[in-house]
Amino acid sequence: MLTTVLDTTHLPPSDRAAAWVETTQQALMATRIDFLSPDRISARIRTMALGPVQLSVMSYSPLNSRRTPRLIRQCDPEQYQLALTLAGQQSIEQARAYAALGPDDLLLYDSSRPFSATAGPDPAGARVLLLQFPRRLLPLPERAVAPLCGHALQGRTGVGRLLCQMLTGLADAHADLTYPDGARLGGTSLDLTAALLAHHADRPALLPAESRQRELFERISDFITAHLHDPGLTPGALAAAHFISTRYLHRIFQLHGSTVGDVIRQQRLARCRRDLADPAQRAVPIGAIGARWGYPRPSDFTRAFRAATGMSPSEYRALCAR
């Protein structure tokens, strides 16, 4: 699903700047761009459609970019753009706010407001993931979002970390996604973006109930993945860790077509199957693999594994070896 829109390495050096300006105007928005080293321009953009949402993967050598009032009057897509810096350094000024960004920093900006941005001074430039979507799709009032434009948002902890993981995962898994997959994941990315902005605005109550539930489901799923090794990972423990009732926990998972127990069991057994099939782990006792993923009692591990695969762990390992 990721389509390479432009890679300037395939163009004569004299044509690269103009090609980049034209391509970004069509794929993103119109800006005035000046490369800081015109004789060494390197830039690439790939895009992925996620329903009405678009994810772009971009890299570019050092440059200055400006969106002026005149460009806004000429054409305004009325979109928000959420940028995740993957490598390099960038800075941006919008609405009297200034932010300096490095890897794992997030930034929201608005196509309807002027801004000035710089990538560099590292000669390698910057690499960025850019999520863009119509402003009307964000389930938050503009008065709550506007003060956040131009400010760096934390991408290393909490909801920001979940959102960064999702965006990088989308870019990595693009080849395996169908268009309906992308449309659904676009909705999820919008919900996580809204949760992040509501968190920074300190107004989580502004989020619609559906968005809050989806954000909570993603957060609990991430917690499960990180604690699969813990035999005490139960619905009661999950509910307590997230300050909700067990009944509400089960409701959240039912809304997503699953149960808490099924998700934990499926993830644990998937890790066990992976390790049993790994030739490098052939000498590791089967009981140790089960204990590693939350089955301290070998009999419980064998019973759960047989119920899921129709064979014992030892039979599965022998089959993979053959």
C-alpha cells in the first residue's frame, strides 16, 4: 500500500528542487521550500491511504519550508498533520509557538495557519512519518486543539508511545494490508491521536466514549504483550492495573469481538510456537519455554497447547524439525 510518489535520486540534480515542491504540493500542501545545499538535494516521499487518512514516509536533506498566508488563501485542504520524527532534527514555528524536535518527538500543525519549519543542520537531513487527516474528522473541538499546534508532544511514554508504535508498525506492515484493513486502521490512528491531544489539553472528557474505549483497548493490549511472561496476568490484575472494573474490562474486549482470556492465550501460544520452531532453541527444555510465556506448570502448558494445535509441544517441535 505504500506508494513511492517521488525519489529525487532518479532525477537530474537541477530538477530535484522543483520536483519536490510540486510533489509535496499535491501530496501534502503547498509550501515554499529552500534546500540549504542546492547542489546536494536528496528527498523521497512514499504515501499510504488509510481511508480518508494518509500516512506518508518522508526523508529529505536540510531545508527550510514556509506556508505563507498567501499560499493558504490560494489553497487550503483544511487538514491537521501529525509529524513523528524518526531521525535527524527539525524545528517549527506556528501560532507563536516554537518547537525543536528530535527522534520520537511528535508535532501537530494546521494547514490553515502559517508556519515556518527547518530540517537540519545535520547533512543527512531528517526522516519523518506524517499522518494527515481532515480537521473535521478529529473528534475534539478546535478550541481544545488550536493551543497545541506548534508544540512538541511526548512520543516516548503513555498514549504518545502507543501512537508512535502504531504509525511505525503501519509503515513496516504496509505490504500485508488490504484497503479495508487500512481504512479501519486509519480510524484507530485518529482515535489515538485524539486521545494524545486530549491528554495534552488535559481534557480527556472531550473524547467521545467510543474513542476513549478504543484508546483503552489499545493500551490494555500493549500491557498484555509486555506482561505475557507473568502467570498472574489475569482479568482481575489487568483491571486493577488500569483502574477499571473487571466487568468493564470484559465489555471493552467484547466490543472488539474478543475476550481477555482468548487474547492472552493466543499471544502466549504464538510465542511458544515461535520458540519451539526455532532451531537455535532446540536444546531449551519444553517446560522452560512454557514457563517463559506464563505457563509455570508443564501440564497446564501441554493441555493448552494441545487444545490450540491438536498436538503436544514435543510433537510440534519434532514436526518443525522435520
